[in-house]
Amino acid sequence: MNRNLIEQIKKIDIFNGLSDEALMEITQQGTLRILKAGDALMKKGETGNSLFLIHSGLVKIITEDSKGDEVILNKCGAGEAIGEMALLDSSPRSAGAVALEDCEALEISRETFQKILDARPDVSLQIIRKYSHRLRFATTYIERAIDWAQKIAEGDYSFIEQSQPLLNEAGSDNAKAAQLLSAFFTMVNKVKAREEDLRKEVAKLSFEIDQERRKKDFEEITGTEFYSNLKEQAKTLRMKRAQQNKSEES
Amino acid sequence: MSVAKIVSVHSFRGGTGKSNTTANLAAQVALAGKRVGVVDTDIQSPGIHVLFGLDEAKMGKTLNDFMHGKASMKEVAFPVHEHVSAAPGFEKLKNAKLWLFPSSINGREISQILKEGVDFNKLNEALQNAISEMNLDYLFVDTHPGLNEETLLSIATSDVLVLILRPDDQDMQGTAVTADVARSLDVPHLVLMINKSLAIGGEIQILKENTEKQFNAPVAGLLPLSFDVARNASRELFSLSQPDHEWSKELRKVAQFVLSLE
């Protein structure tokens, strides 16, 4: 058996932690697939029945835009697995996969996988642990996202800096979580930037004082007889008060 | 304390939080151990009495009665510290010395005084009597917004004019004119207070500096627009009920500034 293949399969997230012996059994029960450039590995929308481990070569993950043109979502190379979730459920494929060059892949079907699970409680338990860990991980991020969403609603963006390290942490643990976090932070930064621009705009506009009008309004108020009398009275009053203060102090 | 100070609080437009600010400033200065009075010269639309827990039923003699020679200022004075309401934080005023000189809320009396007009000397006598009869250190004057004749009278008699402005074009424009008028009337101290500000972080300093430059007067406080204040301002003195709030902290800066003036 190809040891290199065992090393590769070991790194697939859901198999991570299984014994070499269990991995060997899974590998042995898989089917080796040889693909030429342009061959389709899976089609978007069809029921997924198996996982593919790319042993060598490069595969593109594709979907279509609204006009029906192909859009490449990602490229996967040696050691990467695609269609992992098909081992546990039979949902339609969310994207297609086509070989970009000659490829070798190991296909593990759900049927094969379930036979192994039936026969090996140790493998079942390990898989359950793996998924419960994932679930816990996802829940943690959902809870964080709820907390952050509340902060955003209150205009508090201070969490971004504190939470940036999570991105690296998540990156090593779960690529999807890292993707979500990255998308979330990008969104928050954009919202924050828009808000700051708006606020600056408001602050800037606040200083538009029409100096000519200021002068005109001032002259209108101070030009009346009432005002000249008032000014005179105020002057007298202030002088009187100043004198009083002087006499009180002395 | 040698000489009592008349501190007029004014804003060009309504809705800037003038009465609310005046009441809070007066309370803070009273808490600093000063004997403080608050005169409501907003005879057209008096309202500050509500903030001090004085309702229509309790209202006795008013400034209008003094103006018509029917009462002395001592009789008009309502001792706020002796009528501490159940509003949150209000009990702090129990040991303070704070009197309110309310304006009549009776419609007939309001139209009567507006028709007759307010005499400068009579208003000045009211303020001076309030100071001497209650032995005040500070007398805060809550004015009517805008630049009508009564307001000009209040400005003309004050030692300190606190101008409240909201950072928007129209208000800045009117406030600029008010500041010019105050200088023309030789008001010794002009103090600016920005209310309902949206500035945060570094913008606060920019807004402050720009405003000081435009008006050539110090900005003693920059109070943030706050839903907390909006919710509670009409029924309590916010700086007493929520002293740790950013709004209250900035308000105390203004009170400190007023206290520091010679």
C-alpha cells in the first residue's frame, strides 16, 4: 500500500486521529481513480455519494453564474479532500469538480465508509468525536457572531482588534470558520469605514458659517434704538457693579 | 466667595437641551457647596421647574408676581433642597442650597407680561434681589431661545454667558451672531458648550478646536447625543441619576469651568 496515500488521508479533517491501521482499511476499501484533464469528478446538483482524496494533480471546484458561465470557486491539489460531507448524508453536491490536469484520486464511497463504521466501533467513536468537536466549534463562532452583531448594532467596533487573533486560530483548525471570520471582519470594517465617512461629512458640514450673513444679522439686531439703549444701560450697570465690588472688597 | 455671578444659559435654537443643561449645571455647582439660584426668564415657555420637581399644584409666587410688585424675590424662591423628589439621584441635593425662581405657567399672566414687555431695570432688580435676599454665590438664568428683547436683557446683565450649540449649520450660524452680540454687550465671560454631538475619538478634538476658532471662545464641554439622556432628561436630573455617564462627565467639566472663572 502506498504510505504516501496513508499520510495524505490522515490529514483529512474527519479522519484525523484515526489509527494507521484503521486508515489503511479505509484506504484499501477505496477506489483509485485516474483522471485526464477535463474529466469531471462530480457535478453540481447530483446526489453526493463519495469523498475524493486528490493524490496528485489539480482539480477545479466550479459553479455557474446567472448567465450560465463557469465560475471557479477554488482549486484543490495533492492531499486535499473534496465532498467530505457526502460520507454522512446524501445532499446534492453544492459545486462541481473537474480535473485541470491528469490526476490521481482515491474515492471512498458512503457505502464503503458505512460498512467500516458498522464493523469498527473505535472508528465510529472517533468520527462522532470529530463531528461533535466541529459542532462545538461552530456553535462557539455562532455565539461570538451574535455577540459581535449586537456590538455592531450599538456602534461598538472595538472587538475587531481583540478578535483578529481568532482568525489565525481558526485558520489552523477549520478553514470554513476562518472564511466566515474573514468575511465578517471585512464586512464590519466596511460598515465602520462608511460610518466614519458619514460622521466626518456631518462634522465637516457643521462649520459652514456664512460670514456675510453673520455680519448682516448682527447689524440688524444691534442697529435698533432698543439695542443702543440696552447697551447703554448694561454699561452703566456693569460700572455700578464694579464699584460695588470694589467697595465690598475694601 | 466675594462677588455673586450671574450665569446666563442660552441657545439660539430650541431643542438644544438648554433647560436640561441649566438645571444640571446649577445642581452640580450647588453640589460643589455653593449657594445657587435658578431664574426662569423664559417667560414665554417656562419649563425648567418640572426638572426640579415643582409642579403646577405646588407653584406659589412667581417671577411675574415680582415684576408686578406683588411679591419679593425671597417669596418667589422655591427651595429645591427642601423638596427632594423621588427621582433617581435627587436625594444628593438634600444637603445642597439650591433655589428656583419660577416663571408663571398661567396663560393669562404670560400674555400679560409679554404685552407689557420686560423692563431692563426691573429684570436686573429681580436678579440682584435674588442674589442679596438669598445670599447667593451663583445665579443661573434660563433664557428663551433666539435673540428677542427679553433674551438680550438677560445677556446684557450676565457675568458669564454659556452658549449651548448643536453642531449643525443653522445653529452654528445663529450662535455665531449671539456670540457677537454678547461681546458687543461686554459680557465678561463667554463659554461654549456643544450638545448632542456625534463626534467620537479624534473628531472630538477637531470639532472642539474648529468651534473655538469660529467663535473665538473656549469650549468647556462636548456632550454626546445620547438616547439615555433623551429618555430620562424630562423627568430627572441626569447628571445626578447617572453620574458616570459620558454626558454627565462632560457636563461636570462645564460646571468646573464656570466655578473656575474669576
